[in-house]
Amino acid sequence: MYLCFDSDPVGKNGATQAAEQLQKKGITVYTVELPDKDITIYFNRHTPEEFEQLLKAANPASVSSQIRCTSVNKPYTSRKNTVSRWATPHGTTR
């Protein structure tokens, strides 16, 4: 499973908590680190191909990595619904 959350301290804290919970269930977790602090800003400024490159560069999550995330079960949407438009043709779900 890939986790991609805001790169600010709150987002990193939440991602670490989510990774810990998923790993306890035996799920392999990869963290995607964004160059922009805010996920909405990233998807408004970058292409799906650029995001795919980040997915390929994702590292397995480490409990000590200090990467965190706050809303695993809440679907991400933006004004332009960028993530949903990208995810659907790539076989992923919200």
C-alpha cells in the first residue's frame, strides 16, 4: 500500500501512525514523499506521470521514519478532483 500525505510535520506524524497500524496487519507500506508540502498543491502543479515517478521512488515505510498521516479512510478530493481523474484510468480506487 502506498501512503502519500502532506509533507508538513502534522502530515508526517499521521503517516507514521498509519504505517504502523497497517504494518501490524501485515501490509507492506510504501511512503511517497512529495516535493511540495501540500498534497493539493502538488496535484494542481504536477502531471500524473510525475506522480508515477514518485511512486516508483517510494521507500518501504519504517516505523522510525517519522512519516505520518492523518486521514487514511477519508477519500482525497480537490476542487478539480485531480486525484480521482488520475486514479480511475490507472486501476486504483478512492
